[in-house]
Amino acid sequence: MAQREPGILMSGSPSRYAIYFAPDEDSPLNAFGGLWLSPEDRQPPSWVSDPDLWAEATASPARYGFHATLKAPFYLADGRTEGQLLEAVKNTASKQKPFVTPPIVLSDLGKYLALTFEAESPEMSCLHRDCLIELESFRAPLTQADRERRLDSGLSNRQSELLEEYGYPYVLDQFEFHMTLAGPIDPVELGLIKDSLTENADGALYSRLLISNICIYFQRDRESSFSLLHRFEFGKSAPDLS
């Protein structure tokens, strides 16, 4: 996925940003996820037997991209600019050390299907915490519509507290690494998709990931798909973005 040239967007813009882990573009995992979601041309892989079911199941994850959320989509806070955000993400990434994850497995998450880890990854949890907390000052407060939408989804008391504090309920002790492949969709149909993916995963399952960078993604407005803005390597100097 091509990177967009950083601009000079200011707070108050309808654009949103998110901090994601996304596989390196030349990796087998990215090839698998890109083929399955097909965000550009919305064409299913050749082995999909029910294109209509595939289109329904992948419509939402294709808009957000093949990724794992480290800091959920947010609008820029008052007084903040895109350039400042990029420098902050660069600084967060520069303090991280690459690490290897547990094996990847395919998991049912309610009405969703996602790649998760076979076991807990303390390193991934720490990376999520750093991205969440160190970049929190760039997040504008939730809109009332977004708050009500989240509360209506049926949150626990703890998740409601986190929603108010961080604008997203699935953070800190509620965080779980996942790369969404399908959903929301009926669990029976999701089971059919899971069987098909398991048979055609091309080695993506049960592999371990080397996590050595984080990405900032950009959404021009709520109707647009997210696109890669910049990828920041761990422990290395990123290009000057000024």
C-alpha cells in the first residue's frame, strides 16, 4: 500500500488517524490479508465459493485495512497538527525494540473472525500501552454520537470507564491483539468462512511475527477507507517530516 505524503492538516479537520500494526508490504502475511480483504478492487480470491457472502463479511474490515489496532481511530485535538502527531509517533517508535510474537491462530470473536495470538504477548501489550498513553494528548474528545454508539454495544463497567478516559473501551487490561478478517456477520455464516480460510491460509496461520515497526493510518472522512500515512521503524531514525 502506497504511503500518502504528509500534509499540514490541523485540528478541526474531519480526518481521523489511527496507530496500527500492519505487516510489512512484502511479507506472506500481508499478501494473505491483502488478497482476502481486497480493499482496492473488491474482488474475492479465486477459491471463494460464495462471492456475495465474502463481500458482506469483508465490507467493514476492508475499509479499515489489514491491521491490528494499537490506538483506535481519533480526530486531532484542538491545537494539534498532523506534523506534530507524526513526530510523536516517530518518537514512540524510536524507543521500542523489535520482538517476536507467539504463533498466529484464527479465532472467533463473537460475530467477527480475526487472527490472534496463540498465547499472551507481554511485549505487544506494552507496545499498545505506550501508543495509547504517549499519544493520548493528540486525541480529541469523543463526539456524543460515537459515545452513544459504543455504549449501546453493551459494554462492561470497566469498558465504559476506559471509553470515557481513552475514547475506546478495548484498551489496557481489555486489549487483545487481533487482525479482523470478517464481520460482523451471522455466526453460522462466519463458521463457513472460517473453514474456507483455514483451508487456504497459505502458511499464514501458526507463523510468528517479527514486530519491528508501527504505522499511522489516515482516513479523510468517515465514508473513506483508511490508508497508510507512514511506517516508523523501531529504534531507528525516521525521515525528517518537517
